[in-house]
Amino acid sequence: MTQGSATPLPAPKERRRLREARALTQAELASRLGVSRSTVRSWETGRTTPRGRKLEAYVRLLGVGTTLSDDAVSGRQEGSVPALVGAGAPPPSRENRASEDRTADGAEPAEHADRGAVDRDRDRPGGEGEWGDADQDSAVREPSLTPAQAFDALYAFAAPALVRQTYLLTGRRELARESVERAFQLAWYRWPEVAVDRDPAGWVRATAYEYALSPWHRLRPRYRHPEAPPAGGSERALLDVLLTLPPVYRRTLLLYDGVGLGLPETAAETEASTPAAANRVLHAREAVAARLPELALPEDLHRRLTELGSAERLRAAKPRTVRHHGEHRARQWTRAAIAFTVLLIGVTALTLRTAPDHYEAPLSPPETIHGLPPRSAPGPLSAEELVLRAKLRSQTSSGPERLIPDIR
């Protein structure tokens, strides 16, 4: 929630001095905040600035004492899209990562934290950082995780909040669970690619949103009828307003006002330009404020979205179950592909065996011809014809001489 007091965030050099004064390395600070070591390095060099609850935790660990207001954190100019509060708490540590952490206002931690579960810089040897600056804490190495452990950590951190977000996107509880499970199954199938992604949680979130918003679900019998609305009147009204928005506007509003992504990140995930994403956010806010005037402020809208998602008891499956179902589905598709290939090879071989190897001209079908005179047979020979036939036979049988007509 928005803080009343605003204490400026120290300068980048001062942030590093305060961290060293508290005897904290970059790796230790990143582990406590649930972000990557490169993220802390970018904060201390001034390339990026934390926001929301990440900012509050960062300021507390530096020992400043108080936190910034959201308007001071965002750094947005007056007249642009208003800033939003952060939507997630730091990810859980390895000791309690499997359990669900709840924030002070009852909201679940969002999955958009900076690569909290899978750190691509975890096993990188010491030397220069991502931008060429030397990493003085590269000697601190975190224990490596197996692919299954890294997947389980990502699932335990991102899945609970992602199920609630997908429910706000679709208004269907079962579809939200199914979308998240399918997204994580695909992530486990393509884990070598997802593990090195800059934002694995964002990769899974985009996949779940795409599956949940697929128009083919309306043809499935189980999703033809609407589900029961929330019990509370205010939650029901907010969900009805969200579902009346176009899917692309609903998704943009949820990412920006619900999840708390920045405008460039929201535009990139929705495959739109930054001005287009800003216009979608403004139009979606106007539509919500027209139906619910008490949600005209972005802070109130974010709070209500968090309360609406937390009001539903949406539980995600166990990570081991998701991995098992994903592997089983992959085996089924592999067997189906092999069977189809074998069938195709068999049909091709049979066709080559039975197909003709030369051209045969087609025979025209017989036709009956009408109007011809009947065929006449020769009649009996006369006496003169018989004598002539006998003469011809007797003269031609003895030699090749030709008969000369008698002119007499």
C-alpha cells in the first residue's frame, strides 16, 4: 500500500556504502530480497531503481529507516500514466519456499519478482559483471540446484499468485488452474530454455495468459456455462466490470495495475507499443471508474484487485504432480507421433507396392451403333461357279504360274 511519508532513496554510491557498512555482500542482499545479484548491482550503479515492496525491503536492509512513496519511486513525469504500487512481496527463502507467504495486506506474493527462483548468474564464475563492472562478491557462490529443484522453487513462488491473476483474467476457477498447470508443464518440457530466460516467471505468466484467453475454450462443454460469481457484492461487481472489457484491455490492466509491471514491460508482454499499452490502461481505468467510481484512483484499484484475487480459495497442484503430468503428456504425444509416423510409412510402402509401374491407356467403353443394314451371308454356288472353282484349284496347285485370261 502507499506510504504516507516519503524518504528519498540514497544515491547509488551511498547505497553501496550503506550495504558495506552493514557487512552485507551483493549476493547476501540479493538472497534476502529475492532478486538476482545483477539486479542489486544495477541498483547500486544507478541503472535501475527498485519500486513497491522491493523498495521498502531494500531501504530497510540498508538501514535508512523509512520508505519512499510510490510516486517518488516510479519517477514518472506528471501527465503520464499514474504509478502503481508493487504487487508482490519478496520470494520465500529456500528453507520456507514451499510455503505460501502472505503480505501485510493479505495478498499473496506476485510472481513478477526479478528472477527470484532461478538466477542465471548463480553459477557464473567471478570476473566482470553484465555491464563490465567487476563483481566484488563473485567469490560468494550459492549452492547449485538440480533442474527439478529449480522448477519446484519457481512453481512454489509463482504458481499461487498466478492462479489468482488468471482467475481475474477469465472469471473461471477451473480454467485458471488448468492454464497455470499447462503453462508450467510446457515450462518443464522446455526447461533448458526457460531456466536461462531473464524472467522465468514472466515466461510462464505469458504462456498461462495466452492459454487462458484462447477462444477455443468456449467450444468445450465444461466451459459453456458461467461459473458461480464471488460471494461478496463488491467483488462480484468488480469481476463483472473486468469481464466486460476486451481481453487485450483486461490483460493490460491486470499486468499494470494488478501485477505491477512497468509500462515498457507490460507493452512487451502484450506485444504492443508503449503508447498503445498506455492508452489501453487509461481506457480500461475509465471503463472501471464509470461503473465503479470508488475505484478511480490506481491505488484503490490495485488494492481491490488484490482483495478480489485473495478472496477466492484457489489452490495450485503440487509441483511434483505438475511435472509428472507434464512428462506423461509428453510421452503420450511422443508415442502418438511415432505411431502416426509408422502408419504413414506403412501406407507409403503399400502404395508403392500396389501402384502400376507403367502407363496403360484407358479402354473406351463399348457403344451400340444403330442404323446399319444386317450382314448378308453368301448363297450357294451355281454349276458354272463350281466348275470355275475346280479349275482354279487344279491349275494353281501345281505351280506358281499365273492364269492368263482366255481372250477367245
